[in-house]
Amino acid sequence: MLKIGCHLSSAKGYLAMGKEAVRIGANTFQFFTRNPRGGRAKPLDEADVAVFRAFAQERGLLPILAHAPYTLNACAADEGLRTFARETMADDLARLEHIPGSFYNFHPGSHVRQGMETGVARIAEHLNAILRPEQSTTVLLETMAGKGSEVGGSFAELCAILDRVHLPEKLGVCLDTCHVHDAGYDICGDLDGVLEEFDRVVGLARLRAVHLNDSKNLRGSRKDRHEKLGFGTIGLEALARVVNHPALRGLPFYLETPNDLDGYAQEIACVKGLAGVE
Ligand code: FE
Ligand code: FE
Ligand code: ZN
């Protein structure tokens, strides 16, 4: 079965997102746990969560993917910023246990002149501080475009983080098609080769979700600007190969393209068409 959804606004709560997802033909969704630029989370509405859980179970929307604020930097040079990232993510993970079995995706961080080695070490240290043996959430490292001093623009960097984490069974990877393309991986010309390399370096068993985006920029541009499916430099043919690749079968796909809800409904229908369902 094809698991397809998109990024939704969490402003109106969980049940509202669940209903919105169903309305646009999705069977999963992604959302920001709080303002994407960071800051305080709204108090958890337990009644909303309880109703949502029942609704989501009935409609087959689970698991859902929570996205951490993208301004957090787990490998910042400044200790205060690292503490903020740790406390924010620990709080997100505690709240997510209300929806058991979810995914929590985050951008590994930017090392900002400390060097890749230090960046990797700090991110692993951050994960070792927040992962708990009893948690039901799987934390996902997102593949990055390698913009500036971003960590995670290469599969080897993700592997280096995974290797240092004490509870690797709580960790996985989310592959963003725009990001890996912008990082230089040839998903248009040689998807098989890219996935073989991912398997060799990280392991396909670690791949738990896909962000399905087209890109505004050329391969290797290290830019990270998402485009609507079929309107960018990746193109619909290559994206169709992603959706239908046997190594990715069963993974949830999330659109993070510049769209309003109607646009997302159309893209979801488009992806179903590419996959030959419904
Ligand atoms: Fe992201
Ligand atoms: Fe993404
Ligand atoms: Zn992006």
C-alpha cells in the first residue's frame, strides 16, 4: 500500500490535521512540533490527542511524522544553543509519546567552522542525551543538501553519527529527494546506484521515510530550495522511479513542496497516479 502525505499546519491541533489529511487524499502527514523557528510549544491538548488517536487508527493515518524546528542546532559551538536544542527535542519526544510509534525528524545541524568531525561528535552526544530505551518514537536524521556547514549532506556523515549513538534502534534516516539531489547524488540518472551507496554506507534498513520534493536548483548546488513535483530539476520521471523503487516500497512519502492544500491534493493524486494506485 502506498503511504503518501504532505506537510500540514499544526495550528488547529491533531484532529484538524487528521481530517485535513483525509480530505486531500493523504493517509499520513507531517507537521512541525512547534513554531519552525523554535520557541515555546502550545500546551498539549489531551482531549484533542485522544480523539485524534482513535480517528487516525480508524483511517489508517499512523505513523505520522513530527518535524523538529529547523533552527535548532544540536552541534552549535555555543553551549546555550546546544542546551536549547537538547531541551526542546527532549520535550518534543516526551509529548510525542502521546501518539505511540511516531517518527520525529530533525536536521542534524551546522558545525559552523568547528569542522565536520566536531559536528558529528556533538550531534551524537545530543542524541545520547535525549534518546530513552523506553520511548516508542523513532528519531530520524534528515539527509541534507550540504548548504553552508550543514552536517548530513553525505551518507558517510549520517553513518558517522549513527555509529556513535548508544541506542541506534531508536534512530533512522529520512531521505529528502531535493536535499540529496542538491547535495550531488544523481537520483535522476542513477537512482539504483544512489540507493546501493546508501545501503552500503548507512543500510537501507535504517531508511524509514522519504521527503518527496522536486528541486529549484541543479544537482550539487547545495542550495535546498524545494519545487513542486514536475516543475523542477529532478522532474516527474525521476520522481516516479523513486516512488516505485523496490528498495523504497512500504516507506511513507511526504510532500514538502510549495503548495496550498488544493495544490497538495493535486500532487497526492499525481503521486498515486505515478504509483498506479486508485
Ligand atoms: Fe526538513
Ligand atoms: Fe525535508
Ligand atoms: Zn529542504
